[in-house]
Amino acid sequence: MAMCFPSCALLLTLMLGSALVAPALAQTGTVKGHQKISDTAGSFTGTLDDLDFFGWSVSSLGDLDGDGMGDLAVGAVGDDGEDFRGAVWVLFLDGPVVTRYVSTTGSDAGNDCTDEQNSCATLSHAVSEANPSDVIELAAGTYIEMGVLIEKAVTIQGQGVVVE
């Protein structure tokens, strides 16, 4: 089964008992990464049995939780105890944790802050570029910024000091 996410990354699914292996493919056809999702892998907290056939069907739901990653509806035709009525699991996928870099010599213009050698100049720009769970690394120095609003779960660390 293949489908295109809003980011147009191709997702292929392969059912292995009660597990879903989801390799994300780049538009060039190369594998960008993969994630096994089961009751023992992929941070899945549900309970699955061998005959649940988790991954029998998969559909993109778009980005339901606004974290920048497409979320999935995953069918399990044999799930729901001994009745075999089936179930649909909604999976809120987490993106990879990305480190964003800020230094006093950086530049914000056209910068996503992911290159340590080409860092951003301000914490506020790094926060605006960051996805939830990203890490923002502040290089040593003093950063004077007004009204930095952080409305997502990011980790800010390093030796820099932000003064408002």
C-alpha cells in the first residue's frame, strides 16, 4: 500500500504479524528512514495480539496535532479481544529531534538554524523554526531579545544567556 503524505513523502507499509514497518521514501525513491511500530517498538502503548493484524490498512490523517509530522490511522482487523470486530488506532507520530544552533555571529536571514557552522543569530528565530521536541543550542554569549514567546515544547541548552 502506498500513499502520499501532505509533505509528499511516500510511505510504504508491510504487515508483519502485529507490527507495522513504515519506511519513508524521498521523492527520489531512496529511503529516508523507517520506523517499526508494534506493541514492543515505536513507543506504541496499546496492547496487540499476534492475530490482530495491526497494519492491515493504513491511511494518512494529515497533521492532527500540529507538530509538523503526519499522523496515521492504522487498522487491525483482528483486534478487540475475542470478538474479532477489528479496531482503528490513531497514531500521533513524532518527528526526529533536530538541533537548532544560535550564536552571536549567526544570521537569521533564510536560515533554519540546523547547521552549526551557519547558526542563527537570535533565540526567537530558532524557536520559530523549531518543531516540538527540538533542541536549541545557544553558543556562549549574551543575547538581548524582547518578547520571546515559546509556545511549543523545545529544549534550550548551552552556554548563552538570554536577556529580555
